Amino acid sequence: MPGIVIVGTQWGDEGKGKIVDALSSQVDMVVRYQGGNNAGHTVVLGKEVFKFHLLPSGVIYPHVVPVIAAGVVVDLEVLFREIDELERRGYSAEKLVISGNAHLVMPYHRKFDALSEKKLGKQAIGTTRRGIGPTYADKAARIGIRVQDLLDEKIFCQKLEAALKEKNRILTKVYGEKPFSVEEIVESFFQYRDKIEKRVVDSSLLINQYLDEGKTVLFESAQGTFLDLDYGTYPFVTSSNPIAGGACVGAGVPPKKINKIIGITKAYVTRVGSGPFPTEDFGPEGETLARLGMEYGTTTGRKRRCGWLDIVLLKYAAMLNGLDFIALTKLDVLSAFEKIKICVAYEYQGKTYEVYPLHQSVLHKCRPIYEEIDGWQEDISKIKQFDKLPKKARDYVKRIEKLVGIPVVAVSVGQERQQILLPYGKINLWEE
């Protein structure tokens, strides 16, 4: 009954898709448990590059059942565009199932997302403007429209009409925008009804059946720990719970069925959008990280902010998620540097913080305290075994282990599936 959660330990973009893809050969089901198409997971298979926004990253394995669970918000246009593209390239999404309880991203959600960001100006959160926040807001306000509603035309139309009364009033009177038409939305959505009907299931029931039968289920988060709605750098966060505990709610499984939690950690740190970033490097080293790491958002194409590895954040993420293992990605990017920095604490108003501070003002204004280690300055992308890495590269990995107290069981030295080194041998998902 192995239930394994894959969670990002930073602000997203840690390389979760790559690790999920690599582990999917050992699992029976991959479950996306939160977020929407505001996330992007990149998988590289030989010369092929796949960019998934809603499809679980294990979808290209024919034996895997991919699940979009109830905690996800679904933009049907994006979903079926991804499915069509996957099938055009010779892969099947036939096994994909979708929770009937997942909420639908509606056209007015995307509109309100863009209008809200524009209105906030310099205080904008930096959303992807995909309508994710407004969809979750309607879900919490109990006026959302779910996937299962699409299967009953009467219910769908009733819920849509009720929602548009309020939405159109705000659009026209507050923003001076054109109202949405019930008829146009119904027409655009009902083109998907026949396509989606065969895929709609009680995903919680299906996932628990798989676990109870002794099958292996991988739970895939979108975004990262510090974009969590409750525990991230609020308000510069996403609108759901990417942390490991969010898998239980989003997928509908009890905590006792989660056996392993793997934290994906980039060898440095990036974030997209606004918000505090203590180790952000505004100089040439930050530019080098962005250039060599190809740090541009999978979903938006926006350049990511870059900085050095932050142990204060990573230790807090390890605690919040209950990490068993760390998978370290993009170690190869650090090959360019003669000296590599690791943030081990913050300094603010004469006080040293070795643990994550309570007040966000500290994160905004603190000075990172760095430990500096020697770099290895040689190409490691073609190395096949961890013990063949330069000693200084291995020392960097071992230093992270010591500072965080969590074993690093996988180290990525390139984009492709086979460019993952295993310091302790194969990751055994079944080992207690």
C-alpha cells in the first residue's frame, strides 16, 4: 500500500515533473492533487520535450493510470489541448480519469484574474492570470461549478445563470467591461461533455481502492511549499495547498495511507512573480543561474528570479512536509561557479534567525548569512554514477544533507530521464 507524495520544497519550478516521470516506472497510478494550469511540469524523453499543465507527469507511461483529483481546478480547453497534443505525438491519454468534484475554470474567472492584477498595479501578486485564484475563491464561497455539473445540462445552466448575475454586475458596473453570455458559455462547454463523460469518476474511491489492493500511487503537487495558501509567503502564494498534507485533502485519502514523502529541491532557488526572496541575487551570478538553468516559466515564459540555496527555507519545508528524502535537481548548473553560497541563517535588526521567521517583514528585509564552499568548475552532465562526481560536487550534496538532516537520494545533472544519479542506489518506494 505505498502512497508517495512528491512535493516542491521552494517556490515551485524545482523539477517535480522530471522526478515524477523518473519514478513512474515503479508505480501504478499518478495523481495530481491540487492547482490548475498555472503550473507547468517539464519532462524530457530523449529529443522529445513534454510540457504538462494539467496532465499528471506520469501520463506517458502506458501502464500508469493518471488521475486529476478533486483538489484540482480544471480548464477544459487547456486539458483537451494537452490531450490532443499528446495523442498527436503518438502517446495515449486513454487511461486518464477526472474527479467529478474538481471545479471548472470558467471564462469569467480568467477575466477577473487579469482585471484584479491590473487593478493592484505595483502591489500585484504576480499570478499567471489563468483564473485559478478566482476559481478557488468561488469554490470556497460555494458558488463554483464542478466537473460533474457538466453532465447535467439543467444543473449546469442553473449554476451558471446564478453565477453570472453577480459576475456580470461587477464586470459592467465596476470594471466597465462587457458581460458574459450564458448561451455562449454553455455552447463552448458542452462541446466537451461527450469527451469528458467517460473519464469522470469518484477519484477518491478509485485511489483508495488502488492503495488497498497494494498498488503504488504517486501523488504529484503543483507549485511548491512556499506558495502554499496557508504556510507560504502570503499573499504572494497560490490559492491551494501544495504541501504534502494537501495530498490527503485534494486526493481524498487518509494520512495513514501516505508512506513516503519526497521533497524536490533545486540546487539553488528560483521564484516567479512578486514576494520576498532572501537569497535573490541581482548581480551577474544571478544572471548566470538564469541563463544556464534556462529559468523561464513553463506556463508563462516569464524569467524566474534566481538566488542561492536557502537552508532556512529548506529546513522549514522538511518539517512542514515531513520529508523522508530529498531529490536535488539542476546540480549541473552550479558547475559554472568558483565559489558557491549556501544561506544558513538570516540577520535582521541585529538578530540572527536560523529558523523560519514568524513575521514576513523579516523575510522582506533580512540579510542572508552565507556559508561559502568551493565549486568544482567542470561539466558533470555526462556522469552516470554519484561517486564519479567531482569531490567538491559530492561535498555540496553531503553538506545539504548535514544541514537539513534529510538524505539526498537522487541528484539530477541534466534535463533527461537518465541524468539522475542515485547516491544510495535505487530509490525503493516500498522500503519502510
